[in-house]
Amino acid sequence: MAGILIVERSTTLSHVLKRTLDAAHLTPRGELTSFADALTHFRSQSAGNDSYSVVVIGAPARATREFLDLLEFLRSDPAAPITLLMTHEATSEAQAWTNSLRNGHLLLWSQFARLPTLVLRLSPEEGRGPAAPSEGDGLRLLFVDDSRTVRLGYKRLLQRSGFVVDTAESLAQAIDAEEKNPYDLIIVDYLLSDGSGDELCRRIAAVDSRAVIAVLTGSYREDIVKRCLDAGASECMFKNEAVDLFVARVRLLARQVILQRAIDTDRQRLDGMLGAIGEGVFGIDAASRISFANPAALRMLGYDDDAELIDADAFARLQPHTLDGSELALEDSPFRQRERAHDEPTPAMGTAEIQRDVEVAFRRKDGGVLQVDVTLVPLLNGGRDAGAIFVFRDLSEYQRAEKLHHELSHDQATGLFNHRHLGELLAFDVMRRREQGGYSALLVIDIERNPRGDDGQVHPDLLTTLAGILKQQRQTGERLARLDDHRLAILYSDVELENLPHLAERARLLLVEARDRSADGARRNAVIAVCVIGSETASAEAVFERARRACQRARRRGARAIEIDTGAIDSRSAHEMATLWSDRFRAAIAQERLVLLARPVAPMGSLPTFDGGALVGQEWRVARDATNGRDAASGREFIFDVSTRMVGRNGQLVTPGVFAPLAARIGMMARIDRWVIERLLKHIAMISERIDHVAFVVELSRSTLVDVDALRAIEDLIAAAGGSPRHLILVIADSTSPIDAAIDGRSIARLRALGCRFALGNFGTAGNSFTELRHMAMDMVRIDGRFVQAMSTSDSDRRMVGALAQFARNLGLMTIAENADSSAIVQALRDAGIEYAQGDWIGVPSLLRRIDFARLFPAQ
């Protein structure tokens, strides 16, 4: 059989739902307080084929495993009932739950009074009315007859049919009984010793009784029947008719009593609900006359009493018009369409839909304007317009509430979620991972705090520029937030571990785009940290702390580094991830999905002294010395800085800052370094006749430098390359922890003997530069770009770079400066005595195989 099932954990809310349905005579067939019990109940119902037509579920604020299991069952069962989810907020997640169901609908708790209407609309069979009375219906019946035998006979008959029956032998006794304890139904014999049945009808009606009266007579005379009906009887029954017909007539009268009781209860309930809700509600009939208005509507429209509105023409009195003040073109509005249609039964009206979110202005009693958001509910009767109900809310109040909610959850400068709201979202995500498994990720972009120019003014903020780009290019599932004055965050739910590097690479590219748009972007560094959220993640606070530490580690590695923190992964998943990425790196090597890029490292003498953009190939071809191939101005060779990219599944190039930390963590970085050296040596051999005075700078990872077997393999590759080693400059990045000096020293000595040269990278930043210069023979140093990028505006950075350059010259070392991104920086480097520079102003990375060395260095 059909019916309604309530599933609500809160006893109070379950009681509210039950009473709301009871008032509309939609009594629930079952009530459960556990999602797990509901799932078990549904499965047993499926086995017994005893289904429900509607299930009302109080959705939790945060999804639990039991709740999601119940939704999954309802989603997968073809015979699942209509599902109404009750939620406190219409969140995207609640909407997703609803959309995933075959026949799901969402209803806010603030609108719970609409539940009966929604149930009847979705499942009309629930509103077919009450069944015939049975024991327990509670209808009280008084049978009046002056014959004791007749009274007893009819009493037994009616009691067997489920009625509570009292008897009386006279009119006086019947009236006395009715006054003391009113009855629902009275059956009276027409001829009594002290009067007639029609007289009882008149006397009962005079005391405003609720009783329905039927007169029992042995005569079929028309005048008697008419007299009884005119006196107020609802029915005339005859003593000589069949018993079954008599009982059926009494049941029909009982049904009228029940329906009238339901109508009275509904009216009281409706009056109470209309008086309690904060939205304005008024109804109109088919002629557009106002039939009722609730207190909220009266208050908002400025009326003290509904008598001032009842029977008034709604369109003439309220004069709806557009929000800009012009008269509303009702010909095209749902209001005018409804108003015109009341004379014509049309298919359109027969299937009329509720009109929602229609923004108009109503005329108040005092002549003022009330801006409202209206929902129009058409009322139909046999396909004809029977009126409508208008539900409206004051837009100004709603907008103030929305604005307050937005201010509490969003950062005012960027429009993104603020730290507090992200913490709430993150806490919910942590709980989901704990209950459901799988992974989420928090990506943090940590931007260097805003520098000041020489004028002392704060430049346009890179952070706000990046926030705007993130909003414009937001993808499904991304939740954006501003953590503080220099950090933005993106929360991803349900991510795959193999996609983490791609998420980081996308963030890096968006950051590059933001630098191009922001006036201060070129002078500011940023690092990216990605923290995995898994089943073992403790809390949102723990994730924020891990993100902070990951940003610190990234900053120690370099100005624009990326750090992926997998600390929340359990041991099994960590092993699976290591295996996954080991296989992926091996496949990338085997399938040639690692590519080499090169960017020019120009001798300072070859660069123009004007802001011309530096078309490197053209300037070098002009300045090259025809006799020895070196730079004519400085006599120095030309250098290219070689880096690696991994080709992603979608063809996107993933930078080393993304994949190198992962490769180092799973022991694959040494193998990648060997591949880079091998491919570069082969390329050098192919173009050797064009590059007599060209060198290639390649950075070796720390994991390679401490791996004896890896260094031996690289030595063997270089030894077999013939004359190619003289074109190699191997970079050892400075770090905060010195490597084994003995291993480095022996390796460098052997590689130097083969013809390689060496450079110390990140010079001056990590604190071990001078120590490593003492233990290892170097040919040049590469000054970290963090000192260089602000040289054009910062005196302290200019002095720092000048001091580092002087120190290097005293040791006989050449200097290379990174981040030479403008002509002003190049000039500052020239003034500081730097020999080489690289940066976007000089040349961007290009695929090594596509660089035309014959064009750059033509035969002389």
C-alpha cells in the first residue's frame, strides 16, 4: 500500500513534520529516527513489495556514511518512492544530493508548512480523502427513538460498524445529551412522543451545534422529506430499506463529518501558519478580488486590518510595476496572463506552473513603493482559473540579510570566501574523507608581501589580480578563498592523487598570467603548496598548519617553487601513489614525454642598452666576432640554460617545480637527470659544428649528487661523448643543509677532468654558499633571482647583488643573474659588474630541438 514515511533523527523535527501532515489529513504511515534503520526498512519493504509513495528525509548538515548509503539505495532502486529532502540551507551539496535521485525534491525547513501541498502535488493519491470510518475514528453518534427495541437494534448495528453510540428516547433527552456532550452525528426518528425529527433539527441548529443530523422515517411522503431537509437535516433515511444501504448512508454522513472536521482544522492550521510566517501572502479569486491576506502582507503593505483589502481588485489596489518605477507591462507578465485567463478554460491553464522569483513593486496604502520578490501559485478548478496565491518577500530585507551573510563569509577585497568560511568547508571535507575515504586537496598560493616603490606608494596588488583570474577561470568543484593578506587557497574535493601535479601546474600558469597583468607582479615571488586530505587527516587546523609549513619548505627551495605535501596519506595509499608515479615517470622516459627547453643566458656586452625587447638571435648575430665566434663586445661565450618539462596527458607541459619534488621523493630524480644529460649530449653532438663557443647550463638534483651509482652513470655518459663535455656547465644548487663534501669533491674532480665546468646555484640565499665554495671547485655562481628582481627599485638589493658579484670576482668566478625581466634590471646588473644575465626580457624558454643554431650562429 502507499503511504508516507518520515526519516528524521531529531524527535522535535519529526514531531513538527508529523503534525504538519496530520493537519492536512496526510497521516504518515511510519516514522524512523535513523538512516541505517530506514535503509534496512526499505530493503525489507522491497522484498515484501509493500512500498511507500513518499519518503520525507531530514538531511544532516554534514553527510554521514549512513545518510549517503540511504541516498545510494534510493538512487539505484527503480521502485524508489518520491524523496523530499528537508535541509536548513539550499547548498550546492544539498542540491547535488537532490539531483542525484530519480525523483528527488528539496524543501527548506523554513518552508516546512508547504510540505502538505508539495506531497499532494507530487503524489495526488495521498489526497484522496479519508476512508470510511472504522473503530478508532472517534465519531460519536446519538440515536434517538422512543422504542427501546429499535434503539437497541440500531445501536448494535452501528457499533459493529465502528461508531461510538449513545441513545435517547425523546427530544428533550436528546437535546440535553447534546448540550452536555456534543455529538458528531445524530439520527432521529421522525415521530417521537414529545415532538418530531424536524423540530429537533431546528432546536439543534439554534444552539450552533456541529452535529450532522439525519431523520429516520417509515414514510416516503415528499412533504415530510422536504420539511426535514428545510429544517437542517443532512439526510432522510427509511426504516424499511436494507440494512447495508442504511449503514452505507450513515458512512456517507460520517465521511461528511470527517471532511468538515478536516476543513475546519485546515482552516485553523492555515490561519496559524499564515500568521506565523514572515513572508507576505494574499489570495485572489477568479475575478482578481483579494480573498485573504496574512498579517505579514498587511504589515508590509501598510494596512491595519484585512477588511481594507478583502474584495478589493488586487491589480487596481496594489498596482504592480517594474522596479525601475515604470508601469509593469502586464500583457507579458504572469499576473496579466493569469488575470486574462479566468474566462477561458485552456490547456495552458490546465497545466499552469508556479511563477517564481518575479521582481515587481507593489503600491502601499500610503502611496509608497514596496519592492518584492513574488511567487505566483495558480489555483485551478476543472482546468479553469480559480484564482491564485501570491507569496512575496520584501527585497530590501532579503537583500540586507543576504548582504550580511555574504559579508560574514567572504573577503571584501577579493570577493572570495574568507579564512573562517573556508575553515568550515575544510572541516566538513575532512569529516567526509574520514567517513567515505578518498582524497581532497588544499592548494595554497603564498605571495610575497607587497613591496613599495621608490615613491613609497603601494603598487597594484598581485593578490587581487590573481583572485580575479581565479574567479574568471574557476572550474567545477573549486572553492576559492583568501586566507590572509598574502595567501589565496583553492579547496578541491574528490581528487585523484595522480592529478595533483596538474592542479599545481594550472595554478602556476594562472599565477604567471596574473604577473603579466599586475604592475607589481614582476617584482613579487610566490610559491605553491598542495596538501592532500585523506582518511587520516586530523582536522582543518592541521591542514592549515601543514600548508603553512609546505609553503616555508617551498620558499627555501626557490622563489617560485611548488611543494606537494602528501602527509595525510595512509601507508597503503602512499605506497600506491609511489608506485603510480614511478610507473608514470618510467613511461614518460620510455615514451619520450620528457622534453628539454632552453633559454638564453646572454653576455652583458651583447645586450642593447635601450628598452627594445631584446630579440636575442638578432642582437647576437650582429655582435658576434667573426674571428673566434665569441661575443665581440665582451669576448665571452654564449650560454643556454636547459630545463626539463614533462608532457601531461592533455599535452600540457608540467614544470620541474611540480614533478621534481615527487620524483625525488620516490627515488626517480637521479634517473631523470641521467636522461637529461644523455639527451643533451646527443643534441650537442648533432650541432657541434655551430657551437664552438656555446655552453649549456644543466642543474643536477641533490638526490643525484648523493647517489654514487647515478654519478658513475653520468660520468660514463660524458666520457663516451668525446668533445661534448666542454659545452656542459653543471649547476649544483645551494641548500640549507650541506651535502657530503667528500662525495661532491670526488665527483666534481672526475667530471672536471672530463671537461665539464661547474656553477653554484641560488648563490647567496641558503647560507651554505661560502662553505660549499671552500670544498668544491666552481667556475661560476648563479645569483638567486630574488635579489635581482627588485634591483631597479631597491637600493639594498642593488648593493647586495653588487657585493655578491665583487665576492665572486675576488675568487675568480663568473656571475650569472636570474630574473632579468626588464631593461632597467639589465642596466642595474651591468652597473653591478655581472657578466651574464637571463630572464624574460632576454628570452623565454623554447624547445631545444626547435632552436635554429645555424641562424643564431651563422658561419663567418
